[in-house]
Amino acid sequence: MLKVRINKIKRVLIILFVISFTSQVFAKDVPASFADLAERLIPSVVNISTTTTVVTNTNPFPGFQFPPGSPFEDMFKEFGTPQKRKSMALGSGFIIDESGIVITNNHVIQDSEDIIVRDSEGKEYKAKIIGADPLSDIAVLQIDSKEKFNPVKFGDSDKARIGDWVIAIGNPFGLGGTVTSGIISARNRSIGLSRYEDYIQTDASINSGNSGGPLFDMKGDVIGINTAILGKGGSIGIGFSIPSNSAKKVVDQLIEFGETKRGWLGVRIQVVSEEIAEVEKLGEPRGALVASVAEKSPSEKAGIKAGDIILEFNNTKIKEMKELPKIVAQTEVGKTVNVKIWRNRKEIIKKIKLGRLETSEDFKDDGKKTEKIKEPEITEIKSLKIKVKILTKKDITDRKIPNQTTGLVITSIDTDSPINYLKVNDIIIEAQKKKLRSAKDLEAIVESVLNSSEKTILIVIYNNQNQRRYIGVKLD
């Protein structure tokens, strides 16, 4: 009986020990207070205020207003008296070198005439821009002073995990020196603000004025630059930060060159949909589909063609299309890399010597759109529930697409068409990798697919922005 009691006591003690040990393991990273860490880091965080001159024209007829949208409204504004006024903006930043090098967002200092940096003790300094990059929204400033400052260092954002504690320090609403805490809510977020997006999402309170401020881990290293919030005006617990590993590469280039030098392939890419993966016998949607190749680009010189699917870049697998631009941009200009592509249902390796994005014609997007002139010869393709007309030489000239292009211009689309997401004036140039020269060509290909077991057709179009796109279409 005594042995039984002793065994029961042993079991209880073991269970209590396991519970205690488990609790300690899960609770070891929960800080009792952020006070010591905040006290150490606050001197390295600065408030930034900028001044910009804004010129506006006053109404030459005060008291009289033209109706909204009236053509006279803008005309009479030109005759008004130009008035200059000073516009001020607030933001945050952090010091990464004792000489006074400050990191912030580009949008905090963009178009500014004067930049004032204020430290945690309220001391103000003038600052100048060393370099700025609108694409990543990062800027580097130099404080005009011979004093030595308290720097912080970049941490490894790749090691940051969802659920890790973080603190943000900044200048929300101009209040200065504000510390907020939270956790990493998500990784690899894209919200449509810039070309290269891989944001860390956090629920640490980030508000207007926090832009450019640091997101710290529990070691006191910067793992992100606070850049955006979701919502208008105030924090709702969804803030976004540029990861330090991406930011550091831009910062190093801005400090060394005063500008960025990004790798460039010279291709326009799109998502590999399930339909496209099915047609290409890819197994599953992966990689980045090459929609078009820029003339005289590194890709064209290496033999990359529209329709290729990039599976790997420099031995890194491309799981999703959005991964490729970031990886290419972060690769050294002039480096020769292996690019694995999928063409005609097999893998091919191409060697490509990267160009520089910032000096390429592909970098400049004028966004011009050209209207097309309708022509009377219209054919209905009943299987697709669309109407089309033959692409003419005038169309090619007006749209500024390659001279050898042949195809069909969409003139109308039924709402229940299998391609109802396309638009009038989109040009269908290929179907099942065959060039189209007449409506009969397209009808015959569609009919052939409908009579097969696959029921999926791959078409190539030029959209209204003259971008070449591949589309997988499921047919009933």
C-alpha cells in the first residue's frame, strides 16, 4: 500500500516537473518589461521634420466658383496669382553610424528643401541626403555635426519568426520618443505600395509619423523599417516594415554610390496559373511565366523567349512569380547566373549576364495608351462568345507592337464568355502556341481542344497596355 502511494506521488511530481519545464520553455522569451531595452535604444532613434515649398494659384475671381469638372476651372487657375507656402512633414529615423548616418523612408524626405533631425534630448541638427531610392522607399541621411552619436545595428530579419516579440520606436503625430510593442503577425506581405515588397507585418502600434522608424527585436537589433499602416489616420494593429536584410543591401549601395545598382533580366513576367501549369504539363503552378522579352536585354541575348517559365534563378527555386524580381534586383550587376527554364515540357539551363535595371529602357514606363479605330469586318467566335476583327497594319502602328505580329482584336465579349475577364481591344495573337492569322484559325484550335480530353487552351494576348500575357482558359 505504501509503495502504491509512493508511486502515485512520484507520478504527480513528474507531471508537475514536465508542466513547469514546458511553461518555462514557452515563457522564456516573454519579457517582464521593455524598459531596459527601450532606455538603451531611444537615444539612437531620431525625429525628422522636412520643409517643402508649395506653389498654388489663387482664384482671380474670389467669391465665384466654377462647377466641378468645368473646363473653365483649370483655365482660370492659370491666370491666378502664384502663392508660395511652406509645407511641413514629420517622420522618424535611426542612426546606424556614430558619425550620424540616419536611415529613414524615402517618402519622409522626398522633395524636401530643409531636413531637421532631432535627437531624444531635443537637440536639433541639419541633415543632407546621401542617397534615396523610391523603389524600396529607403533614404540615407547625414547629420551635419562632428559629434559622435549612438548607433544601432541591423539584425537578421530572415531569423524573425511569426509570434516573436518586437518593439517600435518613433515620432507618431509629432509626439516623439514613443515606444510601442507587439509581435510579428506575418511575413512576406505584399500590399501594392512599391515594386519590391516583402514586408514584415506587426501589431505593434504604428501611426502617422512612425514612417522610417526602426522595428527592433529583443536583442535591440533593427529587423525592419516601419513604412506603412493599413487604414486611414491611425493604427489598427496592422503595420508593415521593410525587412532589414533587404534594406541593408539598398543602404550599403546608397552610402557607397549615392544610388542603387540592381540586377536586370529584361523580361516581363506573370503568374503561372493552374490552367497554364496544366497546359504546360508542369505538375503544379510554380515559377514565373515570361510574358515578353525586352529587345537587346540580357535575357534576349541569352535566348530566353516569351512563353518560357523561369523555375530557378542562380540555383534558387522560384515558387511564386513575385519572388523573382526581388532576387534578381538583389543580385550583383554584371554577374553571370544560371537560369533554369521550362520550355516545350522540359527543363533547360541558360547562362545570363545581368544588366543594370536603373540604366535600362525597360526601367522607364511611359504608360501611354493608344485608342484603336474600329473596322467593319467583324467575326463571331461562338465557342468563346466573343467577336473579333483581323489585326491590321494601322493597328500595329497605332499600338506600337512588333511589325510581324498577327492576330485578332476583340471587339466585344459576352458576360458568360470563358474569357470574360479580357477587354475589348485586347489582341489574341496565339492559341496553343500557334500564331493566329484569321478567325478560322482560332475557331479550329478551340474546336480541337473541345473534342480532346484536356479542355484547356493556352492563349497569348497583348492587353490594352500593350503587355504580352499568357492565359490558360478552361472550356466547357
